[in-house]
Amino acid sequence: MINPIEPARPASFGVTNAIFIGRSIRHSLRNTEALIMAIMLPVMLMLLFTYVFGGALQQDGHYVDYVVPGIILLCAGFGSSSTAVDVSQDMTNGIIERFRTMPINSMSVVTGHVVASLIRNLTATGVVISVALLVGFRPSAGVPEWIAAIGIISLFILAFTWLFAALGLVAGSPSAASSYGFALLFLPYLSSAFVPTSTMPKWLQGIADNQPITPVIETIRGLLTGTPIHDRAWWAIGWCLLILAISLTWSILSFRRKAGAR
């Protein structure tokens, strides 16, 4: 008597995610031009603001201490934006249909992009901070403050990477996903990243003070340079968790709708 063929056992959640994380990291390493640009653009912006605009914006020569937290988040945002394109490419090139035929949770392909982006952006952030130290950045933070700052930065990257992943899932093409991501990169310019919000017009000051980026920047700035934080840390964490929850839910629902995933 011929025994019936048993269905393949689904791969475990951990194994599946590890495979897709490794896949996304390999893609990042192979795309060296994009990886270099993700690091070099924030560094060039920091040098531009420090040496070209710094003397006019803050004449005491310490503008680099003010601008570095904003550059860190700009670096994180620019690096995270590529996730939208990567996810959109997977959704439009037919590979998701192949993954659906396998005994795996195909949503892990998006998780892989997100975690790889987190690793890539934390590495780029380390490079930006190293260059900042070379050009005169002098943080007063101790070990606890550095740990807290890295935690806030990681939470910000995770939240916005999932947001970009959601945009990649709903975009009709990789080029459209790139455009959506580019629009979000203007948020740091409408915050306290480069100048205090008190120097802005009243109507713009209200927007800058109450958008998600400003409390995150002020929290990182306070942790690294000792400026007052007040209640901004709670606002920063709250905004990041809210964006993360919305983006994660949006991503799951969009993926199921477009891919019919398990």
C-alpha cells in the first residue's frame, strides 16, 4: 500500500525571518552604490551645514553640537526610505507568488527588509557620529545617556522603516514608492533639526513644535549634549510607538490584501 505524501511542515517563524533578514542584508551589500550614498549624503549635509552655514547660524563655533542630532535622524530617514522601494520591487516582480507556494510565512519577506534596514541604518549612524567627532562634535553624555540615545534612535528607525514598508506595499511601482518616501524626508527640515523652532514664523513654529520629529531630535540632543529635555522624551517615545503600531497594522493588512498571505 502506498503511503500518502505528507504535506511539508511549515518552517518556524524564527528560521523564516532569519533567512529573509539574511537575504535583505546580502542585497544591501551587493548594492554598494546605494549603501555608500546612504552614508555619504548625511555626512556631506553635516559638513555643509557645519562649515558653510554654521558660522551664520551660530557664530560661537559650536553649531556642530546643535546640528548632529538632526543629521542623525536625517541619516536614519534617508536610509529607511529605501525600504519602500525594496518592498515594492518584491511585490511587483512576482517573487511573492513563489513564496506563497512554500510552507513559510511570506510576510517575513517584509520583516526581513525592515530588520536589515535597521542594521544598515544603525551602522550608517555610527559612521555619521564618528565623522561628527572628527569635525568637532563634543557630546557630554555618559554611558547611560548614550544607551538611551541609541535606544531612541533605534525606535525611531524601526517605526519609520515600517512606515516606509507600508508605503512600499501600497505603492503601484518602485518609482512611486520612491516618490512617497522622498516626500517624508522633508519632515526633518520642518523641525528643530537645523535651527530652533523659535526662529520660525508663528504659523510654521506651531507645525514644527507639534510634529513627531522635533521631540525625538530634542530628546537625542538633550541626552548627548545636556540640553533640557523636559517632557519631550515621553512625546518622542509616544510618537514612535504610535507610528510603529499604525505602520505595522497597515503593513499586515496591505500585505494580506495584495498577496493573500498566510
